[in-house]
Amino acid sequence: MAAFTARTGKRVRPHAKTHKSPLIGRMQLDRGAVGLCCAKLGEAEVMTDAGIGPLLITTEIAGEPKVARLVALRKRAEVMAAVDDMDVARALSDAMRAAGIVLDVLVDVNVGQDRTGVRPEDAGELAACVASLDGLRFRGIQAYEGHLQHVYLEAERRLGWRQCADRMLTAREQVTKRGLPVEIVSTAGTGTCAFAAELPEVTEVQAGSYPFMDSDYAQVEGLPYESSLTVLASVVSRQRGDTAVIDAGWKAISTDAGMPVVKGRPELEYTTKGDEHGGVRGARMTPGERIELIPSHCDTTVNLHDEYVCARKGVVEAAWPIAARGRIQ
Amino acid sequence: MAAFTARTGKRVRPHAKTHKSPLIGRMQLDRGAVGLCCAKLGEAEVMTDAGIGPLLITTEIAGEPKVARLVALRKRAEVMAAVDDMDVARALSDAMRAAGIVLDVLVDVNVGQDRTGVRPEDAGELAACVASLDGLRFRGIQAYEGHLQHVYLEAERRLGWRQCADRMLTAREQVTKRGLPVEIVSTAGTGTCAFAAELPEVTEVQAGSYPFMDSDYAQVEGLPYESSLTVLASVVSRQRGDTAVIDAGWKAISTDAGMPVVKGRPELEYTTKGDEHGGVRGARMTPGERIELIPSHCDTTVNLHDEYVCARKGVVEAAWPIAARGRIQ
């Protein structure tokens, strides 16, 4: 991903919600990232505490307690926010103006994920509203298509991307025809950034999963990234015959994207056994025996743990805190 | 639950895997609990650091690194372990003997959950093995029926309990006929402890969820405990018409037992929107508006957070660290 900018001319703003680690964020910046994305204010606070920035908070910020935190954060950090609502924009404007500061803003556009973001045809109106408000500076649009990242077939994913790109271009046109410059068009994840690179209007990608990948991303055609993240587990019981019981359940590894895969042992199959245990089927195993599990979803698994144990060729070289773990507001 | 012992004569050894908090553990001990259960060694280490005990580690401990940690822990704490394997028992015996200490042991019996534990008819042989080994002291049996806790209908749950109780009594008989005293019979959770109290052979229950409960346990007939645990969330976007988007997704609240329930607002329905977001359907909501979510599964939700914010009648009185959060090995 570090070579992506050189190859495509697009900037990379990696999403820190995946790793939640200032140390990994620092490595991404050192390798050319233009800044980091954070999912939540809490994540951005941790990154700022560690001297990491500039930051884009990709989830909308609303409500007095959060706005007050955003003001405090903006005073000490270069932070940009996503907005999809005029009332929220006005509240942010009031708070920033009262504090005597200015917040950079991207207008969040719904390009098909149907989660947050204005309709493409409404992007111009919201951009004009933001641009007219003191304390806010309109910088561009955010158009993230999270629903496409895990579409396995490349042709199908590309087709979906084209539809999202059309909506993004509609939104951009709605803004430019009001005479506003669209300096930033921030979009795409690990599964779609190669497509986004082909579109001149895109300025940056928000890929997050590429440093780790996971067993679900491994099924997505055409991605050049390798899996680096595993959960170390060990057998606690062999009483169940062909299914050994291990010490990794829902509290150790997420299953929202399916079952983990046992690394290097394709004959073994993980099964759910509750919050503290997992089952492993396919071979007779011995209590104490260790296996490595590749999570089905890196983000939700990382969020369960307090540190990365970093190993190279079987030798542990470092332990990195997952400093923003649990910072979900 | 504090009155359970007085009413039934059975001891309570609450499971700390639910709350992972030494402060709550201390309250349970102060209210008559005979000790605490821990799911894992890491949990027991945190409880011991906080001066909480005695402890029963309910998951089998195997493999050199864990056995070494158990020896270190046993040197400074009153800790009992569950065993379901002769080879593991011998390894524990060797380690304890080498350290010049003695470990209390329960033989773990599979009474129907089909996870860990020997078959009831093999319990006597394993108990005799444990009793014969230096460094180990046989204390009784563990027979936990986790698969019954969430059977909603009371009659069906009671029927299931009878079957498990028969297996438990078979195991107990296999031990006593070898001339070994069964000082402890540890069983039952929040959903079955009332049934377990009716059986003379049961000495203690391992209930864990009762301080918090959850929306799934709320559907279990006949339990006297109320829900006390919620996740505070707020609306970040109202762009989706009848579905508002909130800031609580898989990283904030678990969905392994189904969707959370919105407290006090039965017209609202939570829907999954990924790791950082949730959807709430059923009313027009405003960005910044707050709701409280009752988790479907307390254990896995607690494990996502670093502290409890404790409120009484809407006033925050304390923040308690979830000190053993993430200690899953």
C-alpha cells in the first residue's frame, strides 16, 4: 500500500479503526500516508495523545458531549470531520465559532451502503450550507462503499464500484456547480482501492484492513495483501473425541464474518463453543497443543485484545499496545 | 442471590467471567459467596492481584506456559482447578510437587453440554488418579450444564436439569464407591440454580449472570433477577428515513445471542450495521439523541468495555474498572 501513491497518484489515508495502534499509524505515516482515518472521537483522542495526525473522523459527531470533546481535540490537533446533516453542521459551527477555531469538514455521501451520508443529489446543498457557516471549512466529500469490500468476485465488485462511482460523481457535480472547490474525494477500502485509483476525481483512499487481512478478505479476488494476524490458542480438553476444545471463544476471536480458519492446518475446522471456548475438529489433539487462528474479521477481533505480540520467523520481537481498543464513542 | 444460601443451604461461588471486576467480586464475597469462579488463569491472576479469593478456575489448564503460571499463582493464592484428563493431572502433579505445593482439584464431568469434562462413568477412575498423585488434592466434582441456562420454558429447563443431575449423580457414585469423599459438587448457573438447590448432593452453584442479566436471560421463565446492564449509545445520522444510525456496533455490544433491546422504548428495534454502527428503527430520531441498549449477552458485551459507569436514579455515582477484561487465556 505504501507504493500505491507512487503508482496511482492517489493519496492513502489508512483507517485506524482496524489496528487502533498509534505505532502502526506512525509506520503508515512514515511510509507516505497523508494522515489517518478514525472511526470515532475516542480513537482520534488516543492517536492525538500519541502525536499521530492529521486525522479524519469518518463517523458523524453529534450531541453536546461529543461536540465539546471535538472542540477540545481540534484545539490541539489537525482533525477533519464528516457531516451529513444541516442541523449538526450548524451546531458544530456554533461550537467552533465560540471556541474561536475552524474545523475542516467533508460532506458524507451515501453512495450505496445505506448507512450514513446524504443522497448524492443533496450533497451540493449541504456543502453550500457548510461553506456558509463560520467555524467550518468545506474541504470535499467522503463517499465510502463499505458494502462492496467483501464482494468476493472481482467482476461483481467492479460493477458495484462503478455504480457507487456514478453516485460519487453526481455528488461532486452537485457541489462544483455551486462554485465550491472539491479538494478532497475520500473513498474506497482495501477491496476497492484499485478501482478507485482509476477514477481521476478520487483524491484519496481509506483502506484499513490491508496490514492484517482476515479469512473473509482472503476470499476476495484480486487483492495483493497477505494475512498477518492470528490468535494463538491452545487445547484445554480432548474429551470430545474428534472435536478438541480450545481456550478461544467469542471473547478471543470474533465470528461476525464467519468462523476463524486454523493457520497452516487445512484439515482442522473451528466450531463455536461459547464465549470462553472453541471447538477444533479434524484431528486428534493433545491438551496444551497450540494452534494459530486466522480471524474471519480483523477489526472486531483486534478490538478484543490489549496488545499485538509481534513475531518474525517464530521469534517474538515486540509487544505493541492496542491503545485505542474499546474507544467506541 | 445473597439470600440463596440462607434459603437453600447451598453455597454460591459466583462466576467472575461475567463481570471481570474485583470490586463486584468483593461485593459478592461480602454478601456470603464462598469464593469466585474464574474462566481462565488470566482472570484469576487479576482477581488475586486485587486480593479476591478463594478462586476456582473452571476451564482446564494444560501446556507448560499455563502450568507454570498456575504454579506461580498457587504460591500466592488459594486456587482450585478443574481437570478432565489423566495426562494433564500428571503434568499438574509433577509441577506442584516440584514447587513443593499442593493444588486442590475438581474432576470436571460432562453432564450434557458436550464441551469439556469426562463421561460420568469415567469420573471415578480420574478421581482415583488425582487422589493418588502427589501435589494434587481431590476435592470433588464440577458438573456444569451451560446448555440449559437459556432454555426459555421452565418445564423444559427442569426436565433437562433432571437428565444432567442423573449424570452428575452417576459421576458422584463412581467416585464414592472408590472410597473417595466428594466434598464439593459444583454445578448450575443463573438459569438452573433453583433446581440444583433441590438436590441434596449439590454443595454449590456457579451462577454468573444474575448481577446483570440480559435480553436473552429476560426470556428465561421463572428467574427473579432484573436487568441492570446497558450500553449508552447516541444517534449519529438520520439520513436513512425510518432507521436512525447510532454509534454502537459489534465493537460496543455483542450480538452472539441476538440483537440488543432498546431499554424503555419497545417501539424501537436495533439492527446490525457493522463494527462501528447500529441501526434503530421505529421512530424518527435526532442526531445526538441517546438511547440505552440492553445487551442480548452480558458476558461478551462486558468484555468489550474497560469500565462500568454506575448510576442510581440517573446520577452517576462511580466508575469501576473491568480489570480482567480481555484476560482470555
